[in-house]
Amino acid sequence: RRSSDLEKAYANKSPYRFYIGAIDGKVVTTGILVFHANVVGIYFIVTLPEERRRCYASDMMNFLLNAIKEDNDKLVVLQASEEGKKMYEKIGFTHVCEFQEFSL
């Protein structure tokens, strides 16, 4: 990435917010919020493979959703992997569309 992209991501009043969840000093999960045009995108909810099934991703999602409520934004979107789909549905997200990726 260009340095200007990183500067934008970490600047004051940036639309990006980066979060990590750690247990005993070890980072076990991550999450990113992107604020734009009264919509909040949730991205990169990732948990280390050896730390899965311990509710860390659910805890991160609850933390992010509470952070969004503080900003009073109205629409929240995310892309779900097959592994995370059930968790998001339990929280109340609904399937709207599918994306297809192509590579050469």
C-alpha cells in the first residue's frame, strides 16, 4: 500500500477503526469498522484457528455493534464467510445478496 493510504487509515477522524481482542497478551481476534455515508461496514472479524469456538468472534461483534450504536449510524453491512454466517444470523443479520469472485 502507498504510505498515503496508511496515513488516511490512521489519521484523526478517519472513517476506519481497527480493533483487536487479546487474551493474556495474545491477540486472538480482530475487527474493523468503516464509516461512510451513514453506513457502517464490519470487516475482518478473524479469530486464530486454534482459538475458535471460544466466543471471541461473538464478543468482538458485540463490541463493534455497541461501538456503532454510540455513533447512531443507521445501516450496518458486512460480508460473511460460510464459517461466520450462522453467528451473524443469530445476531439478527439477514442474507441480502451474494458476491462472486473471479480470478485469471
